[in-house]
Amino acid sequence: MSEWMPWAIAGKDFKVLGRKKSIAYTLVVFPLVIAVGLPAIGWLLITRDAVLAANLIPYFNVFAFFFVVVASFLPSAIASYSIVGEKVEKSLEPLLATPVTDDEILLGKSLASFLPSMGATYIGGAIYMVLVDVITLQPLGYLYYPDWTAAVLFLLAAPLACLFSVELSVIVSARVTDVRAAQQFGRLLLLPFAAVYVLGEIGIVPLVADNLLIISAVLLVVDVVLFSISRSTFKREEILTKWK
Amino acid sequence: MIDTVNLTRKFGEVTAVDGLTLHVDDGEVFGFLGPNGAGKTTTVRMLCCLISKTGGEARVANYDVGNVADAPKIRRLIGLVPDNVGLYEDLSAYENLDYYGKLYRRTEAQRKESIEYFLKMLGLWEKRDAMTGTFSKGMKQKLAIARALIHDPEVLFMDEPTANLDPESSKTVRDFILELKKEKKTIFLNTHNLDEAQRICDRIGILNTKLMAVGTPEELERSVLGRKTVVRLRRVNDAILGAVKKLSLGSMTREDDRLTIDVVDPEEENPAIVRAIVEAGGDVESLSVLGSTLEDAYLKLVREGQ
């Protein structure tokens, strides 16, 4: 496999995605609302009630789990254009007639979904952590972030959740015929991560570094399984004869 | 350049291509005619290593179509213009071609040179920065052809390149194919358009799941009904009839002062017919050649195959 070829494929997708306003808005707005919105609500509560502030502060790491949700949602929005879009434009046949291998195309498409999603997640996460530090510095007397929980969350859980979404999007792309259907499926991806968030919020599965490591390990196993399924799905013959 | 022996493709119980044996020469423009569902696109997809064969053998540029190691080598040597142009509508004409140039591992300088050459040749240079989504069907088709040629392939596969185009755009595309023919490019052309096949192709294969016939357009025309020379005389007598019979041509019928003679090669045989009639004292008023057309041949063969 050529190291350069997947980048050429991803580069083309970046160019196309950059011209799709809805994708650009999704990449900017969704992480930004969480990055600014959650600290803003926290700040309002902290400034009004000192007791509440003490109770609220530990929850900022639970709130940060929203960035795992973001990382799992964004790739499906991109992949719906990156892969289903090729089906809609019927551009897969000429692409598959080039000497590019199936794995190079799959990797290129995966990079095209993974990199912008993680980029947006990290930028949103960085803004979130800075804002949380700003509003908690005075009551705590030290910087809340960075900490181990955030490190595991952003460096392990979020990329693995993103990869989970990328692989699943490739598999789903083989079954759907339009971009909207793929996007609707992407919204369903939020559910398992939203469920983990709720479990964290009510204290059944505290979203601390140890538990996040376990969640990441589970995601890693699922990702490996999904990768082998998506690889077997993304074959020239399958694409041309079985993809609807 | 292209050889197939009993090439077969089945989809479950359905046989799309049945025992196709074919040879296409280097630099030849080969037309593939057939109704919808005849297996033309499936054949092209097999030869382009996009789908596998279920039987038989096929070679493109001496590489084995069924061999996994040979598939990338074949793809490097071929260009494909699919029935759906499949361009990226959010990319400009230049960007579409540049992307494909990268996929064929052309250097930046090579890409620049090829893109400029083809866009200028196809009259799209002025539109190079316009989004492909704004292009007319004809412009898109031309761009799809340029895309298939960006890496200077040895064989160009074209799947109905003028389908759904207006007459002017069709002519532009046809003229471009004729230019490529002059450059001795091997072209495998799937088409429904008999007139187009006749004008462009060196040889034509008629496919209806099975290969029904193959030959030059003239050979196909002759193969079905043959040709007839009709001679109108001032007066027909036994001496004239005897003189024509002596030429040992095909069968002859007389209707009043008109003789209809079966011929194989009118250009070769008609002067002898006229000479024999005149030497026998006959006066030729007119002479015409009747023959079956490619359409006759096509329809007859396709119906036979059903």
C-alpha cells in the first residue's frame, strides 16, 4: 500500500467537504456549543451560589464526556458525504478503475472522516478546558485542567469513539442509498455514548480515569471487529455489484 | 491488445456474459453493440478488473484479467469512461483531472501538462476553474473522457459515451474519438448507436449475452442479406441473360427489363456485369446496388439470439 495515496484521496475529500456548508457548520457549531455552552452554564451557577459551585466542579469532567459524543457523531456526518456522496454522484466506478487499492481507498476515506472530526473535537475540547480553568481557578485555587481523566478522555476514548463511528459509517454506507439516510444513522450513534454519559451523571458508572480506560478498552475491541467487517465490505466487486 | 476465450460472468442463476471469445488488435477501435442487458457493461467491467469472471480467460495487454497481481498493472494501462460520468460536482474541471492524475501517480509537471492539453483540446480550458456541477451533459462527458486519458492509457474503454447527449455534443465526442483513432489508441466502445459504430469502429461485435457476430461494418452488412446489383436495361434478351450467367455470380432474377443479381463485392463485380451486358448488345439504363444495412444485421442477429 502506498503511504501517499490515502492522503491524495483524503485531500480530495477535504476539498469537497470544505465546500459543503452544512458539513462546515456541523464541524464548527456542534463542538463550539458544547465547548462554550457548558462552561457558561457552570459559570452562571458558580457565580450565584458558592455551595452549588463546590458540588458542581467535579461534574466538569462528566460534562467533558460530551466530547466523546461529539467525536462519535461528527464522522458519520462527514462519511455520509465522503462515501455515500460518491455513490450518489456515481463516481465510485471510475475511482475503482484506477490502480488504487481497496485498502488505500478505505484508509483515505477513513482519514477524511477521522481527521476533521478529531480536529474539531480537540479544538472544542481545548476551548472547553481553558474556559473551565478560567471559571474554576478562583474557587479552587488551582487549575482544574489538565488532569488524568481529561487525558484518557481526549487521548484514548474520543479517538476510539471517532474510529468506531468511522468504521460503522463505512459499513452503513454499503446499505444506504442517500446522504440523508446515512446522516440519520449517524444520529443513532449518539445513543450508546449518551447512555454512558447518563450512567456517569447519575453515578452508576463514574466517568473517572479508570472507568474511561475500561470504556476505551471495550471501544478498542469493538473497533478492531468493525475494522475487519468494514474491510471485507469495502471490496471492488462488492461495491459495484452489491452496494445499493 | 485484448483477448478473451469463453469469458463468462454469472450473477447467481443469471448469465450476463456467456462464453465470449474475442480479439481486439493494438490500435483498433472495436465497437460492442447490443441491447440493454446484453452484457456489454459487464464485459467492460471484467476487462477493467472491476468485477471477476466466473469462467473463461481474458487478457489485456498480455496481463491476465483474473490474476490478482496483474489487476493493478491492467488498471494502470487502461482508461475507463463509464456510462455515468461520475465526476465530482463540487470540484472544478481542473481539480477533477488533477485528482485522477494523482491516483495514477503522475508527477505535478506531468499532470499540469496533460490537463492543459486535454482541456484545450476539448474546448474546456476557459472553464477549468468552474465547478463541474455547472457543466452541461456534453461538457461533463468530454471531461470524463479527459479524465480517462489523463495517464495516457494504452486502452480506452468507453461505455456509451454519447448516450443522452444532444446531437452537437455527440458529434464533438465522436470527433474526439476519431482523433484518438488517428493516434492509434486501442478503443473498446460500447454503444447503442449503430450509425456511430459504423462511422467510428474498425470492427464491431454484436453481443446478446453471447457474441452473435463480429466483423467490419461492411462484413456484418453482407453477412446477413448479402448485396444485390439491380440493372435496368432497355431490352432484355437471351443473349444478355446468357452473358451474365457466364460470369458465375450469385443467383439472378428477371422482372421485365430489370435484372437483379446477387453479388459479393459490387465494386469488383459490377464492371464485369456491365461489360458482359454491353458486349451481348444490351443497353444499360441504370445500375444500383441494394444491400442490407448494419441495422438490418443488428436486428436480425439480436432477434436470433433471443
